Amino acid sequence: MENQVAQQFLQSYYQALMTNKLTLIQFYTDVSSMTYGGEQHRGLKQISDKLESLGFTKIVYKIDDMDVQLGAIQNSLFIFVTGSLQMDDPGFLDTSKWIGRFICPQ
């Protein structure tokens, strides 16, 4: 069950990233944080500003693997994703991401 929920979440998240990066804000709240390039961005305003500043116009993301663990908070998951991405360039780059305290729908 957890893997299915995580897979659906990741499909929605990366589809939003690949079609319009600004729509990623729907996955964050005022208490969310996002780290990008070693810089931490907290809350909707900082995360939105960072998403707007990302310089790519086209991105393709391929998921190679994911690990899903139940979180300490009821109905929450920790998801660790590995894959590759391509930004306005013919070459793919290896990448990894973890998503924590994702709350599962009931």
C-alpha cells in the first residue's frame, strides 16, 4: 500500500515538475522546507521564490528506484528517490531526493 501511494505521489510531483515547475508549490505548506544546491528554503514564499528562480525551461526526470518507509506521524511516509534528470541539455545527470513527512490520503 505504501509503495503504491508513494508511486502515485511521485508521478504527480514529477509530472508537475516536467510540465510547469511553478505548480510544484501545491506540494508544500507554510511549514515545509526545501533544500536546493545546499541552500535551505522555508515556507511557501521562499520555496515559491526558489522555484521561480530555477533557470531551466525544460526538464525530463526518470525514476530508477525508490525506498518508502512509514513515518512516525500517523499516515506519513518518507520517500527516497534515485534517478536521472535532463535540464535543457542532451545529457542526463544522476540525482537523488528524499521527501519526508508526506501525509498519505486516507
